[in-house]
Amino acid sequence: MQGYIHSIETMGLVDGPGTRTVFFLQGCPLRCAFCHNPDTLKRVGGRAMTPEEVVKLVSRYRSYYGEEGGVTFSGGEPLLQGEFVYECLKLLKREGYNTCIDTSGFGNPRFNAQILPLVDTLILDVKAFDRQSFLDLTTIDGFDAYLDFLASLDRNGFNGQIWVRHVMVPGLTDNKESMEKFIQIIKPIRNKVDRIEILPYHTSGVKKYHELGIPYRLEGVEPMDKKRAKEFEIYANKLFADELRQERADREKIRQEKFKELKEREVASEQEKAEVFQALRGLPLLNDVDEVDVEAVFNEVILSNIKAGELIFKTGDPPDFMYLIYEGQMKIYVNTVDGEEQIFYIYRDGDFVGGLNLLVQTPYRYIGQALTDCKVVVIPKATFDRYFYNSPVVLRSVLVKSFERIRWAEELIQRLATSNASMKTAGLLLKLVKRIGVETEEGIRLELSMSREELGNYSGLRRETITRKLGEFKELGYIELIGNRVIIVKDIEALERYVL
């Protein structure tokens, strides 16, 4: 495995935090009119290096990096050599280096999910602010692809900070309207943006075009005035700060409305609330609360009555509350592209949801809905941060439950992808046996809060299919059906043979 390096800057000060070794890689799919490195456009050329050689070289300069510095891959477009960059990043992170990529988002997307989790700082070049301008400037109809790249950062595991840059060309984007569009474009990644920079267009690369015999498309355009570019940078940062302030205000309004709604559902009796809270004190989540804080926590949490069918949260809701189920059952699900409901998990007495969202501050990616009438202890974020956040016991509980649900989801995905209807039905029954099964003389009793349609949604089958399969299992003597809500599993070994 080797990559092609155009040039190396050993003491870079502008391509990421601190002092850095910067590798400018060969190859770029864009043809930006203002590009000052046209000699990097070809994929092959320059110096061939292996990932091991990259790590060996940067080790010479490690003492200069300090706490913030490290290694940057720029270009050209580094993501075009995705496999090489990934192999380099793996070795660099293993050695503890800080990493950075300067990218326009165009490369080999096959490696993005492997590369992005290994990147500490992402420098994003925003070329233009609409489809036609992007095409005119880069000769590529790629504006939508760029927006898709921004939207994919979270999905592909990027957890670092982002520096956003835009090269301002006189007569093109040196106006307030363009800056307003700029801020709207980076809105989906706003929570990760650490810096917004406006780089003034310069003509230092024109000579290279003449030497290479390449027409320079901005011939005659004067360099951007640096002072004016800085003024637009200040304006863009102000717009961005205003957007964040407004977002926080809107979110606080939503949080207060949600709090009011939950408070209105609170049980009337303080005695009942006290009894519920005391019963839940046996759970690891609440058991670790210091005795001196118990009364304060009790006064801040809400015990809400939520009726079957009511939504508790929906996709995109901010992580403002954690929900601890005292009594009842709730489901989390998403609506698929074909309009079907795919259930991921059923929560019941003693379970909680939202802990991981509070810890990592990510919005809900699914819908939470009460399957039965529920009594739910609602813990506001401020209460969680004050009394739970620093507790190792609480953190362990949240992580253990999260991993359990991840395993459940992985098994669900595998079952949906590789199983036929009989296997899916048997697999679902076995899961329910582990989750809610009660041993009786007749067999293992499953008392369901889900309808046949919801059972189908849980297993990836249509209502009529799972109804038919349950009927077949009954005829075979594997189960007994009592109405629509009770199943007695009589031959668990027979069901296991379907999934082994």
C-alpha cells in the first residue's frame, strides 16, 4: 500500500491546530478556478510513500507538536486516496498523534466511515453556496454531493472539531448575502464547528498555470483585499453566533413546553410519587444518589402518567430528559421509507431510555411511544448533570444498557437480513421469552402488550404473515395462543432449531 505525495511541509502553522507536518496529496476531482496548486490535480505523481514511511517521517518532528499539533493530510483532495489515508490514520492514532484532514468532501466515499472516526480536526472547504455557482467554480455538478457529505459526518462516526473555510473571490462572494448562505450551508454541522475562516483570493498560483500550459479562468481578477475579507469573516462569525443563540432560545422554549406538558401529566398524590421513587431507589441508577441529595432529586423529577399510544419523544427531539419506566411498556421505532413501522426495542418496568443521549448530547433518532398506560419518572437534563453525570455507577448502568440494546439491534438486523418468515417468528418468540417470559406449568407464558401488527413490525413481517406463522407453530404444538395477547411457549427447543 502506497500513496502519492505532492509535497510535505514539516512545520505547518495554518493547516490545523498547533505546529503540524502537512502532507499534500496528489489528485483532485474538482477544477476550482482559484486553485493555486494545479500541479496536484493528477492522481499519480510526486513521491510514493507507504503509511509506515509517513509515520517514520513524522516521528522526527513529534517534539515540535506540543499538546495541539500533529499531522495533516491536505491536497489536492486527500479523500481521493481514501485507502492510503485510512491506513496512515490507523498507524498515527495507534502512536497517539493528533490528526487533521483538509477536504472539500470529494473523494472515495467507500472509506469515509473508516477515516472520519480517526480524525480530530476536519478542515472543510466550502467552495460555493448554490448549485450553479459550484458548477461554474469547480466545473463539477457536485453541490448536492457536498451537502450529502456534510450530512453524513455524524453517520460516519466523526466526533472531532470542524474548521470551515471559504476562499472569497472579488465579485463572486464578497457580499453579505453570500455570507448568509454560507452560514445556512454549515447549519447541519453547527455543533461541531470550532472556527469559521474567510481566506482572501490571491494570484500566487497563476505562474504555475502558465508553466503547465493550463488556461487560468480568473485571469485579470485582482486579489481580494485582506482587510475586507477579514470584515466579512467577522460578519460570518457574528451570523453564526446569532444562529446558535436563536437555536438555544428555541430549544429552551421547546424544553419548557415539554416540561410543562409532562408536569401536567404528573400524578396528583405526592405520597404515590414518594412510594414510586423509593421503590426505584433499588435500581443502580438511583441507588448511587447521595442520601443528602435524595430530597432534591425527588423534588426535581416528574412522575408522569402517559396513556397507551401517546408519544414520549420523536425523531429529532433534543436530549433534554431521561425517562425511567416505573410501570408499563414503551416501544422505540422508526418509520421506514415504504411507510412501515420498524420496532427496535420494547422497554418495560425498571428500564430507562435517553441516558446515552444526555451523555453525548445527540438528538433522538427514533420515536418513543407508550405501548400501555405508563408511569414514567422523567429526569430533566439539569438534574441528570447535577446528580448523576459524575457517578461511575450511573455511567456504567447507562453503558451496559446501551450495549445490551446495541446487541439486540445487531441481532435484529441480522435476523431481518438473513432469515425467512419462520426463522424471524421463532427468533422473535425466543427474544420475548428472555425478555418477558414467565415459567408456568403449561410452559413459558408471554403476556404481550403488542398487537399482531406490532409483533410483525418488531420482526420485520407483515401482520398477516406473523399471524399465519403463529398459527402454524400452534398446529405443530410449539406454542399455545390464548386470545391475541397471550402466548404459551410449550416447545422452546423446537423454536431454537429454527434459528441455530
